[in-house]
Amino acid sequence: MRMLFRTATVLMAVAILTTGTTVAQEAPEMSAEQQAMMKAWQEAMIPGPQHAEMAKMVGEFKMTVKSYMEPGGEPDVSTGTASRKMIMGGRYLEETVTGTVMGQPFEGRGLTGYDNVTGKWWGTWLDNMSTGINTSHGEWDFQKGVGVFYGDYVDPMTKIITETRGVITRLDDGAELMEMFMIEPTGEFKSMEILYERK
């Protein structure tokens, strides 16, 4: 409880000092510990170069989706649209997807972010074909234009956690290729491929 109060106090101080109001002039002088805590919180909250890179993914896209039910099988091909925008002051990339999957209406929402504290990229995903949420963590190589994210989900039939690997590759003209692989005891197989093309 004491730590929560201290954190809240520092957050309030950050908010007051960054607004430039006259209240800041009346605020009591902070201790060295409080100043260090405020500095850490400021560094955690300010968007950096990673967030600027993420902003390059903003836009309207048409999607071609290939879904594979088994290794080596013929894919089910469907189409959709994706709309991406930066939210909360350029801190997160929000993606809204609509389309069809195997003849069924599809709707999905995703968030992508970079955590200044952990130095890691993360993603969340939810859609109307589940009642759960998928989370992933990974890395971006901006020189190569490739991001690799690892996550997992619980298989509805077996109730067993299945690990995944997602690879996002930036292509020409702002297009992207997203490949999703299932990681099983027998090895990996590609379960999905999505081509994002700018409208």
C-alpha cells in the first residue's frame, strides 16, 4: 500500500510538472528518491524512436489471408481490410480488422507497443472467433524490416497451450507480409499468411 501511494504521488508530480500550471510552482520540493522515481516514470512514458518506427505502419490496408489447416495442405483464401492508427499520444498502434475467415464474418482488434521499461515489443489480439486474448512478445530489426513475435494460445479441442511464432516483413510501397507458425513437438508449420497492401 505504501509503494502504491508513493507511485501515485510521483505520477501526480509528473502530471503537474508537465502541465506547466501555476500549481507546479507551489509544489513542495521533492527528495532525491522522489526525483529519481519521477525521472524513471518520465522515461517510461515518453514515446521514443521505436514508437516512431511503429507509426510507419499506420494506414488503410486490403488483406489477402491464406489459412492452412494442416502442414502441406491447400490454404483457404479470404480477403479483408485493416485500419491502423496510433493512439494515446503515439504510444500504441491500434489495428481493426474486418473480413471473412472460411466463409464466416470476421472482426478483430489488436494493439502493438514497445515497452520502454523492459525494452521489449509486445502485441495483443482478440477477435470474434474466440472469447480469449492472445499476447506475444518479440523484437524488431528495423534495418532488415523484420519483426519476430512469440506467443501462445490454448487449443479449444485439446486445452493444451500451443506456442506460436509470427514474422512480419516490410515489403515495398508500405506493404507487409505476416506469417504465423504453430510450434508443435513435431516442428513448426505455417498456419496463416496475410499480405497487407496499402489502399
